[in-house]
Amino acid sequence: MAENIELKKISDVIWEIPKTGNMNVPTRIFASEKLLEKMKLDRTLEQGRNVACLPGIYKHAIILPDGHEGYGFPIGGVAALDYEKGGISPGGIGYDINCGMRLLRTNLKKEDIYPRIKELLESLFQHVPAGLGSSNIRVTKDVLLGVLNKGAKWAVENGYGNEDDLEFCEENGSMSTADASAVSEKAKSRGLKQLATLGSGNHFLEVQYVDKIFDKEVAKVFGIKEEGQVTLMIHCGSRGLGHQVCSDYLREMERRLPEIVAKIPDKELIYAPSGHELCEKYLKAMSAAANFAWCNRHIIGHQCRLAFSNIFSDVKLETVYDVAHNIAKIEEHKIDGEVKKVFMHRKGGTRAFGPGGKEIPEKYRDVGQPIIIPGSMGTASYVLVGTKEGMEISFGSTAHGAGRTMSRHQALKQYRGEKLKRELEERKIFVRSASWKGIAEEAPGAYKDIEEVVDVSHKANIGKKVVRLKPIGVIKG
């Protein structure tokens, strides 16, 4: 697919598509040769080049190591658009607004977990509905408005989780730019039964243990003290509500801004220009959906504490950090010696701020922000830390996961859930799922090698290795 795209090698893990034609900036790609070859098999590079054509874009469009074809932007795509001359593109955020990760550390060891893992997974499955299941929590329309406007703060005010959970959460779990009135009634109706649910697709709960510590000092700051320590990872987003917000505004932008559709290289890159009513309205709606997602992960974290305490007495689960993967935010970045205000798009990208950033919890400020990168089901996951260099070369962004190499449809043709479950259990990885289909779609073979993705981030210095985590038990939709 990418035969006609010129590539310039910057280093062993950094490549560039030079500025040509309608590109306003070059496109920068973080990848090994192996990962780059995979990107050439679909439209990843072409989409990265198209992103570079957007108005007000600074420095370069970015494709991260887990990059693969998406809607408009590649998944693993990053772009900083000027606050006054740019705009916001829903395709640069994605349908699952604020799909993200929350990592909790425990005071348990892996030897405590294995004898009771099936019992624990059943308890987690009962406390956190997965698949197409409805919420255990009754949500009225008034409650939903509070969630959309306040995010995770609503959860704490109503007895779910605690203040520490907010402190160790990107944006403290609440975007001030949110306004529930910008969210359609159809989107709200989809969210009413989905708060505190995991959903399906690639969303999961995973009980893990610390397999290797690469940086003991940083790990200690993150509260990860020793190998064998048990952690819990939560991966989910804004569910049907966020999907509907994206659909609503894509259609409205296409309808009301035909002159922009005519100018851009791909209509899926449609954007609302800075200062336009639709730009302000979409930012409010997208922020409200992001708040829904943060509240969702926050309540799920609370429910997981209850599930663990049913099995283990005196157990403690403390939030290490919570990060968004699909989001646009107003940020300030130093660009060519000047501080610029931008609409920062990260789609399938993790914010990875280096030491000193005021946005980072005070406890972590001296070392940098925790970065949570999940692998595929049955493989390792990683905790990394942001770097000062990453602030310069990737706008403080790195990969968000392994990245798919196979569609869900292809995975269903190639894998069987029952067989995968047996194979994983032979490796002492236990799975509880709402369906066999959910397991097959998320087969480890459908994803890139997480080790390769994380190695690129580490070598490029856009996120340095701190800890490797290995799975014990997995809940899938």
C-alpha cells in the first residue's frame, strides 16, 4: 500500500516522510524496520502523510510504534494543531473517546493469587459487567449529567473510590471543558446502562504480577517495590456514548463544512476550524465523553476493590495512574523556542510527559509521568516513564499498546476461543469471558509484538522502561 511513499531514515527507530505536495510539515514515524514493514501493508503511512496536510499543524505529524490503519488518522497518530489557526478533527481522537488504562498496585504476591485465581476472576466478573451486560449501578438522566460534567469527581462525591484515585489520574479524571448539553440525547441514552461496565472488543481487566523491574528508583516512586507484586490493569473507555458523540459530530461537520471536505486529502480527516461554533461544541461533547470514561474506570476500580476483598482479607488496591489513549486537549508545548497553545490530538497514543510537568502528580514530578502500555491477551504489559526528550520530539507522547495486525473478522476465521483458553491455561494464564468470540477476536496472534513496540519507545527515548508485568488472569467481554 505504501510503495510510492518516500521514507528518510533518521535513526534505527525514527523515519520521516519528507514534506511534499500539500503537506504542511513532514511526518515522523517511530518504528523498527520490522514494525515499519507491517505499517506498509495497510494505509498507515498514507494516513500519516494526510494528517500532515491539516492546517496549523506544528513540527510534524507523528506515527507511533504501534501505528496501524484507522479512521482518518492512523491509530497511533499524534498531531498538534494551532489553537487559533488549526482546529479539532474527530478522526484524530477516534470513536472510543478516552479509551484508556488504569493500573492499581496491591499488597499481594503472585503466590497468594494462583491458588484462588478462578475464584477471584468469578468475583471480578460479577462486580464488573463485561460484554453486552448492563450496569450494576442505577443511572438516571440527572446522574448521567453529573457524570458527564464532573467525570471521576462525581464518583468520589458519591462514594466510589477516593481522592488518591483522582490525584493519580490524568486531568484528575475531569476535563473542565466538558458540557453535557453538547451531547445528543441519543448518545446519552446509550450511556444510561453502560456506566461501570467493561464492554467488549479489546477491553479487559487483567490480574498481573511484576515480572521484571528495569528502573528500581522510578518503580519505587510509582509504589512498585518488588518482583512478584500483584497489580490490576483496567482497559475501557466511554462505551456507546463516546461512539455516538464521534458519529454525531463527524456527520454534522461533513454536512455543514463541505468546503473543508473538498480541500482535505481524505474526508475522514474532516475538522472543525478554531473559533467555529462546531469546534467549541465538539470540544465540550468530546470532553464530556472523556469524563464518562474516567468515571467509568474509576467506578470499575472501586468495584474491583470489592471483588478482591471478597476473596482476600486486608487487601489494598491503590491507583498507580490512569491515562487516556484517545483524546484531544488544549495543551502548551515549546515549539522552536516559543510556547504555543495547541489542540493536542492523541489517537491510540499515551501522554508521556517528562519530569517537571505541572500536569503530573507531585509525587511523580521529579521522575516523570507513568505510562501504561498493555500487551495483547497472554503477553506482557509495561509501565514506562516520560522523558524530557520525548517532550521535544513527540509532544510528550508514546505508544498505547501492541497494535493490531489482523482485523477481528480475520481473527475469528483463524482462532477458536475454546482452544485459546485451554492453551493459555497451560501457561498458567486464566481467562473468564462473556463469550468465546470475545477471546478469539483478541488472540495474541492478532497483535504486534509488544516487546518490539516498547523497545522502539525506549530506544527513541519517548518512554523509558520501568517495569514489565505478566498476566495471571484476564476478564474479557
